[in-house]
Amino acid sequence: METIEIHEFSTGIIPEILPDGKWISRGFKVGEYMNLTLPQVPHSVGRAIANKGFEVAKDRNSQEPTFVGRVVLSISNEEPDYSVVAVVTTGQDEYGRSTSFYRYFLCTGKNNIWQILDWINTQQQQGINPVFNPSETKEIGKPNQHKITTKSEINLPTEWQKWLSSQVIPVIIPIDFSDLQIINKMAEIKANALPISWAYNVEAIERPEQFIIIHPANTEVEANLSQTQIKMTKESKENISTNIDEAAIETAIKGLISGSQIKQEWVENLILKIQTGQITSKYLNNLFDNLGASNAVKQGNANAQMVRLLTLRAIFIPETLPEYLNWLNITGDGKKEDEKQKISLKLQSQLKNYQKSLDSLISAGMNYAFYQILGGKISVPAFCWLLKTKGSLWSMYSSIIKQQVRHDLEYIENNLLNISIDQEIEQLISGNTIWKKLISHLKYRRYRCNYYQPFAELFSQLPDYELAAYFHQLSNGKVPKLIFTSAFPRLKSIYQIRIFGLNVRQELTVSDRITISIKKYGVPVAVTFLLLLSHGLSFVLGYQASKLNNGTIAEQKKNEPSPFSEEQLTDSSTKNVSVISSVKMEKALDNFPTSSSVIREIVRELETEILSQNSTVVTLEDARLNIIQAIKQILENDIKLQYAGAIEDELLGEPEKYLEAQKQWIEAIYSYQQRFFSTGFGYIEPDKQTAGRLKCNVADLLDIQLQQRPQYCEELGVRR
């Protein structure tokens, strides 16, 4: 008859044998075991013990041992699966304190727990109780031998099988069960594809979620376990870990935040568990919080260990990057790093030795942070600190981001006609969510898209001036001269270029406009343009000097408010209309870009309203033309106003005509304001009275039902 080898080992202690033969513990040998029959504890079994897979607590007065059975699966190809049974009894230390002591029995194979139980039963029949006993020494290489017998068939009654199938894990079984083989059989049935795990005669258990079957020692324990079971079923299963080496994960994190030399196994343990999906962000978040991450943020705790903890959290859980940067107080004001930032950067520098292993995590963090810039959760200076600071783990990704953005913009340019706004586009590296507004803008709209203004600032600082120019044009309708000339240094006296499917135009100074005029029309037109500008300036200076000489400053302030803001407009019943003064004309010209931006936005918003209400009747172009015509009609009924020429800057290359077209709009706006207010300014500010009234007037004229009327619409007498 064949025999099976059952090895054993026990909790490592420093025992003292008393005169009466009893013993006490004078301390534990941390990480060590005693009475081994094999050279060392198998690695997988050691990890299961470290992760509290056998942990139970014994009552001081408990006489009967607790049994824990568990199948431990191999975690490498170098060792087999094991069947393990732990026998747990209570004992005392030198101070009389009660604690639990373990004696472990194991054999190879995942279907042999019943063999160990059969051997234990044989020992008990011989009067030998196989419990923890430091006096009973064992030798390496001399395991317990057990003759293999035929496994007894255990058939649970039908009603018990039905009851068992209806229970949730962990199953709390009745107290009157006492047969370990039956309990093991129940675990086999309920386990399905899971490794078998059960605990018998339990008085207290720290991790009940790690067991399939639990047998309580008494009714009080049964009630407590039932309450725990109900609570567990309500909680998210994401927090329940069955085959996770939690001890290794916690050890790795504690090691990394300790400030000591980094061990490769710490980093590899964390990365492997994340990459294989063994641990989720939620699980990691809970672990970091248990170590103090959230409290450190709330309380402003800045000790070195907490700085390293929050840095690690930002690396391994990219969603926490915004909180990390805010906590580090990255302002981008050029100040030297403070102590917190230095500690964080030191850890990052150490982790650079593992950059390849961390690459997927850092890359995911970059993509997440890049998108958060648009939502304002991460500031541009903070993001640049990540990318540009020496020692930063994220610093090598600056060029990668530029390449990814260029790739996406080129793809959008080449495939715009075939792209649907709502479709998922695998070819876009940054994902279509980040470019949805851009695609919509390029495909359907002609207004500015200031949603991407943070990208204009970002690429100005990285720097990538070509990308900065693109996003400045997208957001502001023009590109600052320094950005434009830096982006395209070879373009001499050329003020416009097309990149990634977008016409990019340099912001023009007066001298630029004169240069353009000379090239296009010759010196006489340029001189005329210069005279027009200088005439306006001379008039303003002469007018102000005249007021000073005649002592009329006080009277001017009384009768004509200084045009600083549209907030000064007040409703007026007067209908007297006057011609706009030269002072106000100059002010309105300065503010014309704002006025044109507001008008374009009104057109865009009303387009959306028309199309949503008449989607099958009106085309986008028809809607747009109707709105523009309505604006012209409302503003002094002046159908000669040039929308494309002035509002969309198409006359920019013809300064004389461009200036005249702008003045016509300013005069119309001024006249419109005077119909409602005590005075006028000739320009429109966003979200102010003129913008609100104009939008409502156009909507009412075209019978557009606004879903949300601007606040200044409330003052209008007509509602449709």
C-alpha cells in the first residue's frame, strides 16, 4: 500500500519549558518557523500565511483547537500546489498574555486535504493530539508517513445540498456540525472553481472573506459572523481579494516610502499585480488610504514618508495626479522647489532605474493628466513641472506628448470628412474624447474654440511653437507675433500659413498692416491707411487738450460717462440717437475683436437652436445666413454691414476696407445700444446686456424658442 508524506512546521518561538512540563513563549522568531520536516517552508505557503489565510484568534479559555484547511496554489513553475491544514491552539507568553500558536501540516497536490484529516484522525485514535508543542522536536527530511486509503464517499442529504447552494460565500454552517471530513466536502461542493478553504471551531476570524466555509465555535460567534456576512454582501466585491498577495503589496509600498534603498522586488511586485489585473485602482486606493494618504492631504501632513506615499499613489493610480500636484503646491512661479517637492523628486529619481517597468503606468498617467488640463483640474504650470523638472519620472514624456498630438491632428486633417463626432476612433492616440470639440469645430463651425486655450499655453511653455500657434488660432482667432515667428522663422513677411488643416494667422501690428498694404497696393494706399489712423489719434489728442483748456472735464464726466465697461449701461426711455464720438470710436475699435467674438458666438448658439427645432427642414448654412441677416436688420436695419469682411476678418489684407467695415459695425452697435440705454459704447462684451438683448431680439425675430434665455432678456417687453 502506498504512503503519502505529510510535512509539518510550527510557529517559531523562543520556548521555555516549565518544571511541570508546560511551556511559555519568551518571544516570536519573526519570519522563522520551528520543528520543520522540510528544509524551508514552500514560498506559496509562506505567502498564504503572510496574507492571513490561516489567521484566527483563540480565546484564553479555549480547550478545543481550531482547524483551518486551505488549498494553496502554486505561484511559480518551480513548486507544486499544496494542501494545508493548520491546527491552532492557545498559549501564553512570559507575561501571562494569551496568544495563538500554529502547527501546519501539508502535502503536495490540491486534492489531499482529506488525506491530512485522515492522518490527524489516525493520530487522535492513538491518543496523540497533533497540536503546537515546542517540546516535540522534528527533523528535516523525516516527514510523517501516512498509508493512502480509499477516500470515503460523503453524500450530503438533498436538503443540505439545496441549503448549501442557496448560501453566499462565506457560508456560516450550523454549530452542531463537527465532522471535519464533512466540512471539507461542503467546501469542495461550494468552491466550484475556487481553491478550497474552510475554518472549523472559529472563535474570531480577521478575514472571513478569505474562506468558503466557516464553522463558529458558539452562538455568539455565529451571530457576529452572520452580521459580518450581511455587511460583506452589501459592499463592492472589488474590495474582496481572494488570491492576492496583500502582504507582499503592503510590504512593497511600506518599503518604497521608508526612504531606504529601493529593492527591485518591491517595484516588480506592484507592477505585476496591476498588469495582471490582480488588484484594481479601488483596492489600491483603499490600501493607500489605510496607510494615511487621504488624511495626509486633508491635514496637510508633509512628513517625508507621506510625501513619498502620495508620490507613489500618483504613479500607480493616475487618477490621483491632480490631488498630488495640488498638494505639492505647484504654482509655476519659478520659485525653487520646497522640501516636499525635493523629497518627491528624490523618490522619482530613484524610480527612474525602473522606468521601463513603470512605462505603461506613467504613460497612462500622462494621457489622463493631459485631458485634465482642458477641464482645469490640472493647471498648465503644474503639468509643465511634471514634464520639465529634472528628476521627474514624467520628464521623458514631453516629446512623446508632442508626437502624439501631431499624429492625432494629422489624422483628423486627413480623415475629417469620414469622421463622425460620436464614433470611437482607434487611430487617435489620445482618444476621440479629447478631440471631440475640435472635430466638431473643424467639421461644422466657423467660430473660435477657446476650449483648447490651455493647450495653447502648454505648447508655448514646453515649447512647441507650431502646436502653440495651432491652438492659439483655434482659441483666439489669431496667433501672437512672437509665437508665430518662433513657429515659422523662415516665413519672412508672410502672415498666414495652413497647418493641420487650419489657417493660422499672425496677430498684426500697425506696421504689419502698412507693410501688407505697400506690398498689395503700393505706397499711396499705405500712406492713406496711416493717415486714417493718425487722424483718429490726433483728433483724440486735440479733443482732450481742448477739454483741458476750456475747463470742461467735470461737465464731460457728468453728461457722458467714461466708456470703461458695459456694466455702466442703464435702461433709458429716451430715443434720441447721436453720432458716436471719435473717443468712443477709438475705444470700440480696440474692443472690436471682442465684439466680433460675441457676435460669432450668438450666431453659433442660435444655429444650434434652429437645427434642434427644425433639424429636417433647415440646413446649417441656411440657418447661419438667416441669423446673420437678422442681426443686420436689428442693428440699425443696416443690410450693408459686412459680416464676413469684418466679423470673420476676411478684409484683413485690405486695411482701408477692413477699417471702414469695422466702423460700420461699431456705428450700428452704438445706435442699437442708444435705443435701450442712456448711452452707448459701440462694442459688445460677453454675457452683458447688449449681448443678451441682441440674442433675444434675433431669436424673437426668427421665432426661435430659446431653451434658456439670457438674464437680460427678462427686461424685454416681447416674448415669443
